[in-house]
Amino acid sequence: MQLTDHVELLRGVGPQRAAQLKKLGILTLEDLLSHYPRGYLDLSDPQPIVKAPFFQTCAIRARVEHKYNGIRLASGRTLFKVLAADDTGGIELRFFNAKFTVEQLKVGEEYLFYGKAEGTLTSAVMTAPLVYPVGRYPAFQPIYSLTSGLSNKALSNLIQQALGLGVVPEERIPPQIRERYCLEGIETAIHAIHRPSCLEQAKEARRRFQFEELFTLAVGIGLLHSRTHHKQSVPLFPHSLEPFYKALPFQLTQGQLNAIQELTLDMQKPEPANRLVQGDVGSGKTMVAAAGAYFAFLSQAQTAFMAPTELLATQHYQGLSKLLGGLGMRVALLTGSTPAAQKRAIRQGLAEGSIDLCIGTHALLSQGVEFQNLALVITDEQHRFGVAQRAALQAKGRCPHALVMSATPIPRTLALMIYGELDISVIHELPPNRHPVLTYKISSGKRERAFGFIKKHLDEGFQAYIVCPLVEEGEEPSPMRAASQYAQELSARHFAGYRVGLLHGKMKASLKEETMSKFQSGEIQLLISTTVVEVGVDVPNAVIILIENAERFGLSQLHQLRGRVGRGQAQSYCLLLSDTRNPDTLERLQMMCSTNDGFAIAEYDLKTRGPGNFLGQEQHGLPKFRIADLTTDVALLTQAQEAAGQLLAQDPTLEFPEHSALRRACEKMMETVGQRPN
Ligand code: ADP
Ligand code: MG
């Protein structure tokens, strides 16, 4: 048997089973073996029944004493009760609809039951326990993700069958790297992960596979980068940016000027620029983008500027079309809701070169959008876009220069993982005359007072935001209802007489835009919103942001939200409303109150919550990991990147025959994000 063999070659796999496996993405034996367990049941240490802790899962070893007949319940389900006991006491086992399982149990025989015990001091109950015949199970039972019709036992048996046939995946980590990072070889690891004899063994195996995945990704991104590195880009000529600087209503900060200079120097080189601008919220990154677009325009070349939401694209368009239009540039806006006729006109303008700058959303990526001479691709709030989307936009030109602007500072390790090798410009300072936003954590008992505080500022002519988090995904009431109900309540009761608007992600684009422009013009005084205002929105007259259930947000997200205020000259406030008692959460919120430094917050967030949470639920364009879900610790991520760098330094295109298995794995992984290295 071979790795590439179809699972149907295994004993017991017919078309139906194969279809179930396919749902889990398992087609070949290799797929089957890389379906790693989610965790393990510890059956090694059964508890005496009297000691079984309530409300925690545990294993007990007990004799079946009596089986009752099934009872048909009003719900239509059938309940089977079984009495079992050990030397210390008895327990009632309850099974629902599990006729077969109960029939298999023999009175007088011992079994291992695994489940959650409940009950009172005198009587214990375990509902729907897993059942194992004594002595015929591994001490650590792997738990797999499943699909309907496929039990853990069945899947586990198939994997054991494949392992028994001696099928082992290819080794992808070169020996010297395994040695340096103390990683097990593939053969040991694949057995240990599916059939560990102790938890320590399972842990080591997991570490090896997590490393493998991160390493493969890091090498894949490295290969992708070296591909563009050798290409020729659109040559741009030195020109003075003086007219641009003169057209601005303010003086740029030193950080902005440096970033602009670094970018425009890059853009005069033959190979494409690949630059990330890191700057705190409100540091004026958009101006760096504008300068880049103007610089391209001076060489008669075009710029595409992609933002993650229509709201943001529209806002950029409104600001930049005025500024750059005054300098002779022709600027267009292309989003999903641009009317068809207008879309056609824009596409034509881009193809014949009569549009110099096109700002837009994902719509920029769609087929039929062609540029005459695309020199610069800008992506704003980049971590929401995937590697693939960025590359798709770049593919629209002959290797254009790339400028990426991060929403909040991203620690370097993570930036490398998401963007690959990039040059980084950092804007350290905020524009002058900004007062740091004052941040307070308050409990819901102070809500009324907070509303009063907001009203006072509205009366003075300022504006404010109230943000409520999305209700958990899939939870009722839907996020839409939650936000809109809350808005209604607020506008009817607390803010009667004020002009209140509502904004949430599920609203139609045109309505969102209308609401936002009403807020921008001051027609709406108080904007109640879900996190759609999170990124980029710029209304300098807004001075208070109140965040409900602040404990639900990540720090970087809170910081990003806070960045909606403090954009003008007036003192601004951020009120974090939370009744949490969790000490870790309180510490996080305290961190928000004590600093406005986004770089410090990002480091702290990454350290305390791990990269997966740091990036939030948003799509970050990374492949779906099998095992390395990015909540793995940062140390492993760093090691994998280090190792990838060392390997690529020796063999930049993975030509050595001993790297061919790794190369194939990289290709496969990058294909899942729509990329093909080289
Ligand atoms: P971010 O870095 O968060 O994207 P923006 O580019 O949206 O920040 O800029 C925030 C605000 O600061 C905008 O209103 C912008 O016009 C203004 N701004 C940018 N640069 C300066 C500057 N040098 N001086 C004063 N205001 C500036
Ligand atoms: Mg911005």
C-alpha cells in the first residue's frame, strides 16, 4: 500500500464510508494519517465511583449490575438505564437511543465508562458515557473530528489499520533541522500521535507536526517572495513631491515623510517594492498611500488601492479624490455596489489609462478589471486580506510595487508569517496637537452616568460612538437584532431628542454608506454600531467611544476601536463598559486604560493570547492548519521561521532532491491559498 492509495483500499471502506471520509477531506491514506487527533481521552487512571468528580469528565471502571427496559420519552427519544457498581459504590448510567450499545453490555461484566458524573452525595449518574471493554483499549484514546455517520471508533480503527500496514508519510523536515529543534522523525511521530502510550509522547509528536506545518508555510511564503524578487517592475522616475506637500492642509510628520521617502526610493528600483507601513491608529498612514499614488502618477503609471470594506473604500475615495484630483489625477471608486454602467466605464478607463488611481474593495480583483500600466498596489488594513488576494491584485500588472498598511501594529514575527519578507517603515509619532485619548473602565452600574457624559458632549456639538459586540456567532438573537434593538431602546429612552444612527455589518451597502456620510456630515450625532466601525473610519469631530461588553474584544481590536476618537484637537474619551470579574480580563482592560501605545498593546496581546486570537476571527489569508491553529506558542512560530530562512539560504528554490517532499508540501499548502510558488 502507498500513501497516494485511495482509502477504499482499506478493509471496511465502501462507497458510503469513503463519502463520509471525503467530507473530512480524506481521500488518500496520506490524508487519513494526517487527520490528527483533536485530543485524547485519558483512560489510564479510572476513578473509584465514590471519588468520581462531579461535572468533570472522567473514567470509571465498573461492573454492570442491572439493565432496565427502555423508556420512551415524550421527546420521542428512548432512555435506557443501566446500574453499575465497583467496590466503592454504584452509579446509574443513562443512554439515549443507544439500543445497540446497551444490548452489548453483559450483566456481571466489567467495563470502562467515560463521561461526566453528576448527581447528589448519595446517588451518581453518568449520561451517555463512552464504553470500552476492560483491557481492550489504549490508555489514551485519540479523539478525532468527525462527520455524521462516522464514529470516533470507526475512524480510529481505520487509522490503526493504515498504520498497521506500515504506511508512513514522507519525511519533510530535513535531518539537520530536526536535530537542531529536537524534533522526532516522521515514523516515530506518526505512531505516537495516533497511539501514544503516555501524554508526554503525544505532546512531543504534536509539537513535531505543528512545527512541520508552520515550517512548510514559512518556506512556502519564502518561495513566493523569491519569485517576485527576481522580476522586473515598472520603472518609475525621480520627481519632486513638492506639489503634493503644498496641497495638504497640514504638515506631514517626520514619520510620514520618512515612510514616503522609503517607499518612493523603493519604487525607483528595478525590482518590485514590498513595503509594510506600520503605524499606530491615527498616525496618518493614508497620506503615505496618497503620496505613493501621486508618485506613480508623475511617471504616468496607475495605482490600485484596496480597502477591506466599502465603508472604508468610500471614505478613502472621498478624501483622496479631492486632494489628488486637485493635482490633476483622475480618481475612481469601484466597489460591489457600483452600478453596472459605471463599472463598465471604470473598467474601460483603467484599461486605456484614463484613470490614474482606482480605490475599491475586492471588486478590484474581479475578472475584467485590467490596468493599462499598473505600477503600485496598495492594500489598507492588510491583515484582513489573504496572501492570495494581495497576489491576485498584483497579478493585474507586470509585478507592480506593493504597499501594505497595517491596521494596528503587528509584532514582527507575525508580520513575517502573514506577509512574508517585507521591508517595514514605522511611523512612531501621531500628528501634532493630538491629546491622548483618556480611557476608563466602568461597570454597568455607571452606564447612566456615562450616557449623561455623552449627552453633555453632544450638546456641545461633538459626536460619539456606542459600540456593542456581535452576539456570538450562530447565537440568537442575531447580531443584527441585538444591535438594532439596542439602538431603538437608546434612541427612544436615553437619547430621545438626539439624532441617533445605526450601523451594522448586515446592512445594505448603500444604507451603510448613507448612514456613514450622515455621521460624517454631523447630521447623525450618535452612532450605534457593531464593530464595522472598527477599522479606519475617520470622523475627527467624534470624541467619545463607549464600548459595551468590552471584555469580549481583543486588545488590538479595542485599540483599533479607540482609534476612532482622538482624531481632532479636542480631548477624547474611551469608556470600556464591563462587569467582568475575571482577573486576566481585568488586567487586559487595565492595560488599555494605562497606555495609548499600540505597539506595546500589540506585544502584550500577542504574548497573553497567542497569534490566533490576536488576529481575531477575521480572515487573515493563511491556510487552514491541520494542527498548528496559530494559538500555538510564538516560540515555535519563530523557530519555524528561523529554520525556513536557513533552509532557503542553502537551497533558495528547493531544488535539492532531498527537499522534494518538502517542496511538494509547500506547493500543496500554497495552492490552498490560491498560490503556486514559482
Ligand atoms: P490611520 O493611520 O489610522 O489610517 P489616517 O490616515 O486615517 O490614520 O489619518 C488620521 C487623521 O489624521 C485624518 O483625519 C488625517 O487627515 C489626519 N492627518 C494625517 N496626517 C496628518 C498630519 N501630518 N497632521 C495633521 N493631521 C493629519
Ligand atoms: Mg487607516
